[in-house]
Amino acid sequence: MNITELIETNLPLPLFGKGKVRDTYDLGDRLLMVASDRISAFDCILPNGIPDKGRVLTQLSAFWFGRMSEIIPNHLISMEVADLPDEIRAQPTLVEQLAGRFMIVKKAQRLDFECVARGYLAGSGWADYQRTGAVCGVSLPAGLRQADALPEPIFTPAIKAESGHDENVSLAYMKGEIGEALAQTIADMTIAIYRAAASYALDRGIIIADTKLEFGLLDGQLILIDELLTPDSSRFWAVSEYKPGGSPPSFDKQYVRDWLEGTGWNKQPPAPELPPDVIEGTANRYREAYAWLTGAPLP
């Protein structure tokens, strides 16, 4: 039984929600978010976990929540073991498994949009640009190459389609769904956070090509929720490896995607088992992203 299964089996709390990576438990007026070591690719959860992945996501999110708190408040309350419920602290082994991978957070009303800031032409944005010359309805100059820097960062929201894939939509669509003022505030906040993070990361040798944020409302106030500027929610490139005209290596699932593409897998469940070298290479890339951005090794 791996660490994720041990936590799921032993955690004595009602489940609030389950994602591909995070499991959320109900604490009444608060939530307990636990980041597992699960990894997904092509919308399929893989049978192997990636050691330390959950800790990287949690610790890096907390780092960014702290840095961005002057721009916008967030949902983080505590990551201290002393603040866990008594029924958890009564299980030392469970506490050890949870350490570094949990957050106690405010229970906000989630806004059901993926709020994406793009500073470079990559991923679905590159595919959209090739078809239309625009990304999510935002017109761009002709002749851009894959991974080129955009003239200015752009806001490109998305929604979850029934298939589970993100479906890009326009800001106008978002305004029609949640109101013009709120949607515009979210767009402005997303770009402000991206600019601040991208500038900081560039000084540390990392390009943030794009990132996905999530927002919620708490007593009518807009706050950041979920994770923030991690390798799972962002596309990180090393400055030393960046070259436009192709897809630069990223600090996330690159080892996994490359290996899966070479297996002939049809991208339908069940996914194949990952070999040890792919697992370790991916784990090292996550740890490396944390160390580069924070200036310290993963605790």
C-alpha cells in the first residue's frame, strides 16, 4: 500500500471532494486539503505515484500564497500539525504521512473557471493560434512560433467540459456567466499575479510560460484557492534550455509524457506502469523546480 492509499484508508474525516491529485476533507467551517503523489497524463491517473510530488505541490503553493498575499488574499489557514483535528493527531503514523502535504483552508464558494494567464505561445494556446491566429478569441500578431513570448500576457479562461478536458472560452463568455465586474476583476488579478510571479521566477532561472489559477468567494470577497504556481498548474521552462520554435523541456510531467508517447499506449485506461527511471526523473524535476524557485531544498 503506497502513502496515498495509507492516508485515504486511515483519515477519519468525511470526504468533501476528490481530484486527480488532491483529496479534500470536511472540517465543518474549514477544509483539509491533502496533496497525494498521484500523477495523471492525458486525463488518466497513472498506476504509479511520484515520490514527494504532493509535498512539492503543497510547499510551493504555500510559498507563492505568501508572496502574492499583497495582491489578493487566499484560502490558506495553517499547515501546522498542531492545528489538525484531535482524531488525526491521535495517530502518529498518519500525522507522519500527512506532514508537509496538507493545508487547512477556508471553505470558499468555488468559481467554476480555470483562470489561465499566458505569457508564451504553448500548449492548447499554440494549437488554437495555428488554427485561428488567436488564443481564446484574443488576436495575436501573425508569424509567431511555438514557445514565442507574447507581446503582453493574455487572460484565457477555461471551463471543464463533460469529457474532463479543459475547454477554452472567451472573457466575454465568462462575463456572461458570472457578471462583467467579477470576471474583469478576476482577469486583472490573474494577469497581475502572473506578472509578479514571472518576474520573480526569471531572476531564478525559470520562465513561467503560463499558469492556471482558481478563485473563490468568501463572504463576498474574492480569494485565491486550490494550488498556486506549481509544476502541475504551470508550465515552467529553464532559461538555459529555452529555445522558441519547439516545445522546451518543462519542470513537470515531461519524462512521463515522453515515455508514454513512446510506448504505443492508446491513452485510454488503464495506463501502463511507469519504470523506475521515469519515476525518479520526474520526482527530481519536481524537487528541482521547488529548489530553484524558493532557493532551498524541499524540507
